[in-house]
Amino acid sequence: MAKKKIKRQATYKQMAFETAVRNPERYIEILGAISEFEGIILNDENLLKIVSKLYVDGIVSSDEITIIENTTIEDIKGQVQNVNSTRRADGGFPAGYASRFWTYMRTPSELGFVYAQYNEPFKLSEICKKLIAGEIDEQEAFSIQAVKYNRRNPYRNVSNDFNFFTFIMNVLLTLKAKGKSLSYEQFIVAMFSHNGNVNEFITLLENNTFKDFDEVFDFVTKEYKVNTKFKTITQDYPDVVRRVFIISGFITIRFSGKKLIQINESKLKYIQELLKFDFKLSEEEKSNALSYFSRLDAQNNTLLRLIQTARKEDLIDGEQYVNKIFSIIDDYKIDEEIILESIEKIGTKRTVIDEFREIPDPLKLEFFISILIALKYGKQYAIRPNYKADHIGKPYSHAPGNKGDIEIFSKDIYWLIEVTLIRNKTQQLNHETANVIRHLYSNEEFSDRLTKYLSFIAPTIHQDVREFFDFSIVKSRSSEYNVSIKPYDLQEFVEVTQSCGNFEDMKVYTSQVIESFRNNLN
């Protein structure tokens, strides 16, 4: 059993989230995978099942655990125990695999997506359920929970007692009115704010310069009496917090000699409405985990109405992104060589264009594929990537659940491109197949197009996934739909696109599948 933790006296600390999970996008697939365990007691037996499922589904991995086809939770329980045996107890959870579970639940707990306490029932919030079901997207979900968040809460024993997200947004709006931005160095200093006082912080910026990380480190260690490591202060904590700001749609990152943080003007009206949202926590709610969860699961209707209004505005403004990709190409002087190199470096820490470094890899792939299509086909077709983009055109959140990734169209054709970096076969089948076909046929906007095309792109196409699309081809043709479909591994798609042979290639593949089925029937 976990030892009862002795609570230390609260002190002022730097803003932080769990650093073991850098990319907040990962929480969405983690929550989706374990949502079936809602209501169960988080005891040792059930925690082992949950953590084992994360391995089986390929959401987490270890070199010491081999997952093959038809591997079950029961098959790997022992391996999961061994691999996690050295992990220390944390968050009230015992050492080992139970502590690993808490690694993935700490930030969702702080943001009110879940209630996860050892030996208590596992709970999902209303917003979490809507996110998993695709009723709201990641940007909407994270932004809603961010405006409810509080620095002092049951998971952070700190004296800082304010909402860091609304604090930074108000700082950015104040600087914007002055024609200024927030440098990344200044952002790090803001993470040490004791009270979230905007005017006080603006005065601090006016009276101090922070040229580089060394100056920031010297300042905060002197002014705030911290003894945390240099890398933790200047890189680890700010990196994770910045990512949550980006996925929430609150900020954009610009490079102008220095890394600058600005308010995301494409969501400016939405942000201003969120800042009017009145949300307070009692002392009990700041200290009791169940009370905190219940409070952060409240006032959802008000925020969901804001989302509906923002969606209508996005529909009006969205047309600017139909060919916005060409502005990106011009602004950053992107040619075919640059974009091919950029695609090749996805998944590495290297980048060709510094300003795109901040974009998560799955979004990078959608972004770069859109650019490649634009470079090769020019303005022959309208190109509409459906990811959410800032006012510059850089993506910060995936397409809403009811839309495909990239749509290419003219008055005659509709070409849907679905892109994923998922390599795991089970995840590809469960999350990236049926939805793609649904997007192809359910889009009423393009129901009158004479010819439709679908390209599914992944790093590797598993045989079961290929067979799913082959079956979809036969079903489509038997229903007399004029559709050409082909699943591509990434390298093959890039090569075909370089020669502008996409449409013919999809037609040929579709014909070959039909012919193969005919021969097998005969």
C-alpha cells in the first residue's frame, strides 16, 4: 500500500505540469484507451489491467515488452510489473506500475478531466467524455478546462493562488495594446509570479531585461530564492506549459531574432469571452481532490455555448484558410527541396524552419503534406487543411472530429487526404479507418462532385488496414459510387506526389483491387 504522504508547508513555486508527457495530445489517446474503466475502483488489480492495456494498445511502449498480434492484457501483466518495478510511489499511488498510471493522470487530474485516486472509483468529467466521443475537439476541451484551473489545488502544494492561463492571456493582451510581444525569457519569469498581478508583472518587465536563459536563471534564483536546476527552470517546465497553451489555442509563437509569444488572433474573440468567465474555487475545493474535480466539472453549459458561437465564427473566417497555405509558402520561401527535407525530419529533434519547431509532429505531417500538394499542383485546386490554425496559418490543433484532415477540390472532384503518424496496427484500425470512410461520404458540401478520391497516409500500412480499404473500395463500387481509394505509406505518397501522379495512381490501385476480387470470386 502507498504510504501516507506527510504534507509539507506550502511555498511559492514555478508553474509546472508533468514533464514525463511532453505533448498534451497524448492525453487524448490515453484517456480514450482507458475510458472503459470508468467507475472501477483503482486498486492494484485494476491498475495493472489499465497500465497493461496502454502497452497492448501501443500507446506506451518498452523495449522489454514485446507486443505481437493477439497479445492480451493477461499475456503481459508480469512483464508490466517487472518493467515498472523501480518506479517510486507518487501522488498517493504505490511504487511500480500504479505509480506509472499516475504519471499519465496527474495533468488530466489537475485540469479536471478525470478523478483518479488510489482505491477510489475512476471518474471522467463531462468535458472529458465529450472529447473522447469527438463532440468537442482538443482545442475546445483544453481551453474550457484551462479557464477553470487554479495554481493552488489538491495536486500542487503551492502558495501561488490564481489561474496562470488567464494571467498570461491578460499579460499578452496588455502587451498587444502596446504593440509588444512576450519573449520566451519573460514567459519563464512569469511562471514564478506569486499572485498573477498583471500590472505588477508589466512593471517588472519594464524595469528588467532578460537577454538569455542565463540572465533569467540568475534573476529568478535571486528574486524568488529557488534552487531548482537550470534546465528544469529554463527548458523542462516552460516547454510543457507552453504546449498546453498552444493546444488550448491561446498563443502563437513567432521568431524575430528571439522566440516571441503572442496572443492567437484567430481566436481573439473567443479568448476575450473566456476571460469574462466567472469561476471561483473555495478553500475546500482547492484542497480536496473530489471537491476540486466536482467544481471543475461545473458551469460547462456556459462554456459549451461559447464554443458553439466560436464555431460559427470559424465557419465564416475559415475560408481564409482554403488557400492560406500559399501565403505560408511565400512568407517562408518554401520550395520542394525544403518541404521534402522537412517531411523527412519529422520525428527527429531537427527542423528546417525554426518557426515550425513548435508544431507537434502529427500536425506537422498534415501541414507539410498540405504544402507539398500546393507546391506540386499550384492553384489548380482549392486546398483546405482542416486543422485549426493561428492568424499566421500555422496549425495548433487537429481537425474537429467531424472533418477529414485535408480536402482538395474543384467543381468536378473532391480529394480527401487523411494523415496519421500512428504506427500501431490496432490503433490504426480502431481510430483511423471507419472515420475516414465516414468523412468521405458524409460531407454534404461535396456530395455533388462527380468523382471522389481518398488517400490514407501512415508511416507503415499494416495488411489488415490495407484489407479494410480494399473492402471499402469493393463496397463503394457495388453501391455505384465513383470513388478511387488507396492507402499509402508516407514515402510512397511523397514519391507519387512529386510526379503529380496521385489521381491516376489511386484509379489504378482501385481498378486492381476490383479486378482481384472478381478473379477470386471466379
